[in-house]
Amino acid sequence: MKKMISPGFVAEILGAAFTMALTGALVAWLFRKITRIGLLPSYALGITVMTFVAAALYVSGHDGTVDYLSAWIKYAIGGVVGFLILYTTSRRSVSKT
């Protein structure tokens, strides 16, 4: 019986998730300094931008042995997980009831 998901693939997704969370939060911080955008939309925008940048950097570091689409898919999956990390750890205002 063949494994559907290899441990290496899971490690790449987890690495991409932490990369997207950290770099996406940095870009989100820059967006919030420049514009009047909320915390969670800035996280989403920062991670979206960084998925394209990180995939391009990943492909350029492998001398053409990896295609851009497969790298982008890995970082997009990692971006979703990274957004969930940022969402669960963000300091959102709690409404007083």
C-alpha cells in the first residue's frame, strides 16, 4: 500500500506555513503603516503577496528543476495554514457584552 502524503511533503507545508506567517505578518505591518487597512485584511493581503514572492524565490533557488506552479501551490497551502496561525494568535478587540 502506497502512502498518499509523504513526511517530506508535510514538512515542506509546515515550513511554508511558518514562512508565510512570518513574512506575511511583516508585509501586513508595512501595509498597515502605509494605508488604513485592518489587521486581518492586511494579514490576508500580506500572505497573498508573499505566496508569489516565496514561490519565485523557491524556483530561482532550484535552478529550474522545480516549476513555479507546484512551488506556488505549496506556498498557497502554507499561506492558508499561516493565515490560520496569524488569525488564532492575533489580538482582536473583544466586544464587551
